[in-house]
Amino acid sequence: MRKLFLSILLMLVALTISAQNCKEVHILSINDPHAAIEQFPRLGFVADSLRALYPDLLILSAGDNRSGDPVNDMFEIPAYPMVALMNQVGFHATAVGNHEFDSNQYGLARLITLSAFSTLCANMEPDPKFNMHVKPYQVFDAGGVSVGVLGVTALGSMGTPESHPTRMTDIRFMDPLETIKKYEFLREKCDVVLLLSHLGYETDVKFSAELPWVDIIVGGHSHTQLDGGEIHNGILITQNSKNLPFATHSTLVIKDQKIVEKKAERIALKGQTAVNKTLAELVRYFSENPAFKRALAVAETPMNKEELGCMVCDAYLAETGADLSYQNAGGVRIEAHETGDMTVGDVMKMDPFQNDAVEVFCTGKELADMLISCYNNDKQRFPYVGGFTCEVTYDPADGKVKKLVLLDKAGKKLNLKKTYRVVSNSYTVAVSPTNRKDEGKSIGITTPDLIKNYLEHQGKINYQGRRCLKENK
Amino acid sequence: MKLKVNRKNVTVFEGAEVRHAVLSYLALKGMDVRLADSLTVYDRWGHEIDLGAPASQFDMIKINIPKPKDQ
């Protein structure tokens, strides 16, 4: 009897020692929320629930937290609502996505100052004048397990993240892989090494072959929807689509200082009803922001749809210095505007899509082809134009363009061989595919921002009787 | 910037999203561009990607175009 008792006691002691040697790290991660503030009450509920089970839960974002909802992006401090919501959820760190630069260096520095979480990016070095508190990595204590989190961001063809180049002046960017390799010492220093990556899924997979000392890559940028996570070259890689349809819960089991198990599951956020009420109130507060009632300019006369279209095209010209501009008719989403204040909210209703402005260098002939292509793909509505006017004749049989004449401001025919800098929005350019030489380039500002700036610069607008199209049906 | 959409070469502007490649593909095929928002897009591995993903991340994507129902 005594022997049996002693055996059981020894087994229990062994099990206790074994359990003490076995630890778990739990990570809740998101990527590319793109200002989906409406998902935060649900995300907060998921974070609270997991934290109740795992008090040392780490909460991370792989970047591109902003850019996607004017409620966030047009706040007095642009993108502050997302920072406030992430603070409330209890985020520990974020990577720097290319869209983090959308409110320029000073805007990003200000947001970082307002963040209760760390901003991690090893392959950028901002000039000290910005006072931008970006760290390459941080070691977190997750219940006695040291987790080294290293941030990294993708560089585009220009050697900088994909945003307007002027927003990255005086920030030095380094090759991501070469930079990551400099931090291999984290393997010695930490129980777990996590790469918080805004590099994109394919790059994460490619890099995994060269980074055997990394345990997990929490990824973003390519908006790749994984079913939880995938193991590539022994590294667990996670990522979800943008706008928070899911968050990822990753678990790493550590026994005798070795990771013996890695797994990840995705947790649905969209369409779920249980929410964190504090976050729901915060979202409501931000959504009812009185700033959207702010007057940008006074419309001295009522405006019909074509006059609004002409105004949009004028905004593209005035705010970008382009020679010519055009805008698909379907992209002007209000039919009319009464005399009086034109507010931030009016601009959001008129142009709600957050399209980027795109410049194309093209000849007059190439522009004419783009206008016809746009007409054919926009339900046979001719686009509005700026810096010139159009006389267009349609074939009554099928509605196709039979004749198109482009006229300059003096009423003379536009030189079809001359190259012009033309600005439009990204949707319009995409639905105007032609064989032109220049494919175009995003200029890193959204069209509602161009319109907002134009109205503020004008103060008063009067488009009464303004026509940019003469249509013969 | 060039990429393949359902094996067709599509040229998009620098800084474009997957949405713009899909729109250009539909326009080149003479299809209704309004379809774009209802399509599911996949990368070369078969992972679902969303329309807001940067086009520069992909050299090919696949979309399933629903066939018109028989009358």
C-alpha cells in the first residue's frame, strides 16, 4: 500500500515538473485592417475572451492600420481613431505598413506618440528631426517566455514603401532580408523569435528558407487569406484578408526551452454579435464626428451633376498641376448640390471610394482612346473632363462613339500628337485600358483629398452653366 | 506593371491594387466591370486574396467568372 502511494506521489511530482517545463505563448494578430473601425468592438471581445484564458496574450498588428475609411483617415488628427481603438484593445506592437506613411513623416510620428503600443520596423531609419519613435524590435515577457518581435516593411520598385515619395523624404530604408539577418542574435536572447512582417505572403514564404532561427512570421501586405497558418521551412506563417474578416490566434508550445508545437486558427470577426461595449461606444463617437459637417467652401449657385463633374476635374488639375484631367461619370455619386456650404461630408458622399489619383503621360490621341474606352465600360456615360472640352457624336443604332473632337480652352482642336500629363482616379484609369505607352502611376493621394484641398483653397465656387461635354445623340 | 489575370496579360498603373487588374481584365474582355466587386480572386497557390491587395505582390491571379444561367 505504502509503495503504491509513493509511486503515485512520484508520478504527480514528475507531472508537475513536466508541466512547469511546458509553457504556451498565445498571440492574437491582425493585418491590414485599413481603418475597419467597425470590426473593433468584435476584435475587443475576442481579445478580452482570449486574455481571460491566457493573461499573457500578445496582441500584434502586421501593419496598414489606416487608409480605407474617411471616418478614420479624415479625422482632425488623421488616423487617430485607429490608434485610440488599438490602445483600448491592448495591442502590444504594430509593424509599419506602406500606408502608415499616408499622412507623411510628421503625421506618422504624431500617431506613434499617441500609441500605447510599440511601432516596430528594423529596415527604416527616420531622421531624428521627426522624433519618430520606431524601434527595430522589442522583447516581450509572455508569462516567463521571452518573445522577440522584429518588425520589417516591404519596399517597392523605388526602394521605398509604396506611398508618395515626398512622404518618405529623410527616412532611410534598407533591404529587408539583409536587415533581418542582422538580428539573428535574438535567437540567443529569446525563447521565441517572431517576425512581424509587412512584406507579403510570397516574400514571407521565400524568406522562411533563409531564416531558420525565426519561429513564426505574422504577415501582412498581400491580403492573403490563409486558413489559420501554414508551416513553411519549419516557420509558422499567418495572414488574413484586409478589413478584418478574421483575426489569427497562434499558439506556440515550449517544452524544455524548445518549441514543440506551433499552430494557428483564424477567428471570424465579421458578422459576429458579441462585442466589447466600450469599443462600440468609441466607434460610435468617431463615426458621428462633427468634423464631417465642416464647411470647405461656399457654392454660390446650385450645381447639377455635370457641373459637379467639371468641379471634380478642376480639382484634379489645380491640386496636381496636371495639363488635363478626366473622371468617369459614374464616379460622381451625387446628382446635385444646393447653394450653400460644401462640407467634408458632401465630398465623402460625392466621391466615397477613396480612389487614388493616377497620372498618365499620353498623347491627345491616346487620351481620346482612353475616353472612349472609359465610355464603353461605364455604362455608355461619357466621362467629365478638365482643361479641355469634348464634342462627341454617338451612333444612334448602338450608342457607340462615332466621332470625338477634343478642344482646348480656346476652342481649338487639341494637338493629338502632343504629350500631356493627364490625371484621373484609379478606377477610371483601370476601366480605360488601351494600348498607350505609359501605363500610369499612382501619385499617392486620394481623389476626395484632392477635392477637399481644392474647395478649401477656393473658398467660393461658382460653376453655373459650366459644360465640359457637347453630346450629339 | 504587368500581370496575368486568368492567363491574359493585363497592364496596370504603378501602385495599382488587384481590383484595378480585375477591372482592366473585365474591360478588355468586354465584360461588365460591375462584376468586379462580386468576384473571388485567388493567388497562384489558390489562396483567396482581396481586391484591395497591392497588384505588385502578384505576377498572376485567377478569378472565377460566373457563367450566365441558361434561360
